[in-house]
Amino acid sequence: MHGNVWEWCQDWYDGKWYEKSPSDDPLGPSRASYRVDRGGSWSDIPAYGRSSSRDYNRGTPSNRFYNRGFRP
């Protein structure tokens, strides 16, 4: 399902990761300051409602947001 909520992922966020990562199945950096959010939410523009849409999440697992879910 796309566009329902941003999905908080296990991956760490690095805005330039895809420039320096392997082209086949990049795992993401081993550590960073923020986790990756993917997919956009019902409150965003349609372009964010894709699984390839990425952002970073400054929250922790105990924080709740009206437009965030999780994906293990």
C-alpha cells in the first residue's frame, strides 16, 4: 500500500548513499544519525506516495506521529 503513512525503516539515512553505494541491492550505511522513512503519507503530495520516496525520521520508536507507520 502506497501513500497511507510514511514507513519508518530499519535502514540508516544518508542523503548521498546511492551515489557511493553498490548498484546491486545496497544495504545502506551501517550507522548514521537518522533512520529512513519511505513511501509518503496521506497528507503529502502524490509524488511522495512511492516506495522509492525517501526521507529521514528524527524520532525514536516510542514517538508517535499521525502520518508514520513502520516496516521491519
